[in-house]
Amino acid sequence: AAIREATPAHDVGINAYATVAHLIIDDLGREALSPAMGAALDRIIDSRWKYAGGVYTMATTNLLCTDFRKKGLARIASRFGDVSRSRAITIEAGDYRKRKRD
């Protein structure tokens, strides 16, 4: 499910993402986020970081932490960069999409 614009009506959805045991975010930062969507994502990640009692977040991205900061997502970069609670795994494999075209 996609994160939608943050309004009071979506607080229940945001809380569901914030408290689910395992949250997987694919291609984080690939699309531009509106300010409201960025705020919603920040609330979700921040809540999960603060209340880390058994909740796990995995995100795939092609971005570096500096790229997140350039996109206005510095707090998210900070949370994922906290080595006491997170681990970055770099996959050095080539682009499989390019291999399919060759």
C-alpha cells in the first residue's frame, strides 16, 4: 500500500505502518515526495526508531545518506544512519535490468 497525503483521516494508516512488526519499503527515495507525504514517512520512520521494541524496518534504495539530505529527508537519513539500531548492506551486483536487455 502506498503512503498517501497526511491528513487526520490517515492517522490510523500511519499508525499501522509505524507499529507493524516488519515494514519493507522498496525503492525509498525513487519518487519525489510532497511535503505532506515526506512528513508522513518521517513520522512512520521516527516512530519506529523511537519505539524499536521488536519492530523491524528494511528499505531498498539506490541513494546514499547524503542524497536523502538533498531531498529534504535528513531525519530519515539520520535514523537509518544510527549504527546502534541499523545496518547498511551494500549490494555490489550489477543492474539486472541492463543484463535482460543485452
